[in-house]
Amino acid sequence: MKINSASIQNWILPVAAVVAWEIFGRAGMLPRYLSFPSAILAALWELAVTGELLVALAASLYRVSTGFVLGTVAGVVVGLGAGIVPGIRHFFDPLVSFLYSIPKIAFLPVFLLLFGLGHASKIAIIAFSGFFPVFVASRHAVLSVNKLLIWTAQNMGTPERKIFFRVVIPAAAPQLFSGVRIGLAHAFVVLFAAELIGSKVGLGTIISSGEEWVRFDLMFAGIVCFAVLGFVSDRILLAVRARVLKGQMLGTEEQVVR
């Protein structure tokens, strides 16, 4: 990976903020609840030594990855179907419009009653939350495909199935990936909220335990773990998108920035 001056400039402000945070924290110039970076690292080491961090990471990663995959697959399949088949579109459009604006975490009590306090309820609410942005993006992506591409393929006698996989899907892929990325962010937001209620293990549990014990370093340690896990997941998704859309990103602003 080539490091250029722009990459260095992007890191100057965050690094300076962390250094200032550490200096002011050690000087006692910050509120007690704002633990400084070295204290947060010490709390992370404490959790790692006891094994609690690994167990919490494994539980949270299992929940978010399973829920994200289920929600994404459902959103892509139903969204593509809604973009192609008017009957599916007419059925799901009002339903999604009605439910989309409701905070999905509001349905957590329902999922807790249905699936209990274990992994299943967390996975279900994450999948439910991730379905909506992926569905909307997939539906819109198919409807936005240039009709000239489809007409050209039809005039050349291309079978409908091949048009779908060779024309519609590649043309819709950029917008589809945008919806998947939004769904990934939703997954982590809902994961945090879900783990605060009725969960005995997970990163959200570490955060709530730190609050209860007035251990703000533990609380920030859990937040840092959430941030790192979300950032790494997002980078992985962007790497997959860059590989899948290798030819379509040439000359775009994002390709230039990367």
C-alpha cells in the first residue's frame, strides 16, 4: 500500500487529538468520566488477560455477522425481485415505506418474546434492521438500469435469464453495494442497543458493566472495540466492492481518492 502526503494529512488531526486527550487527561484537566487513552488501553489489556474481551468479541462478531448476512441476502433477493416484478414491488413498497421510519430497536421486545434472550433475538433484530436499506437500494438499483442496455441485449436475442445476470446485476451493483454498506452500519448500531438489554456477554455488556461499576475506562474500552470492529468490517466490504466493481470504478472520484 502506497503512502502519500494526502494519507499522512488525513491522520494528522486524529493523532493530534489523541495526544492532546492523553496530555490533558494525565494533567487532571478532564472530567473523571472522560478516561484518557492510556487508561483505556490498560482496561483493554485487563479484559484481554482475563479472557473476557475474546469472549465478548466472539459473541458480538457472531451476532452482527450472522444478522448482517441474513438481512443482506433477504434485502438483495426481495429488492431485486421488487425491481423486476411489479407484483412484488406493489406488495413490498407500502410495507417498507410504513416500517422504514420506525426505529428498528423498538421491535426488540417483540423479538425477545419470540426468540428469547440468547443469540437468536439479537441476530433477528439485526437482520430485520439491515433488510430495509438493502431492499431500498436493490430495488432502486434495478429500476435505474439504463433501458438501452436491456433493449440492446433483447434485440440481439439474449435470453432473459442471461440479461438479468449479465446486464441487470452488473449495472445495478454499484448502488446495491451502497445499500449493503448502509446495512452494515445499521447492524452495528442495532447490535449495541440489543446487547444492552438481556445480554450476558458481548461488547455492549462490557459498556453497560463499566457504567454500572463507574469504570469509565472499561466503558470506553467497549466503545473502542465497537469502533475498531465496525471500521475493519467497513474496510473489508470496501475491498470486496473494489474488487467486484474493478472496471466500473475507473475514473470515479472514489477511485481517485483511493
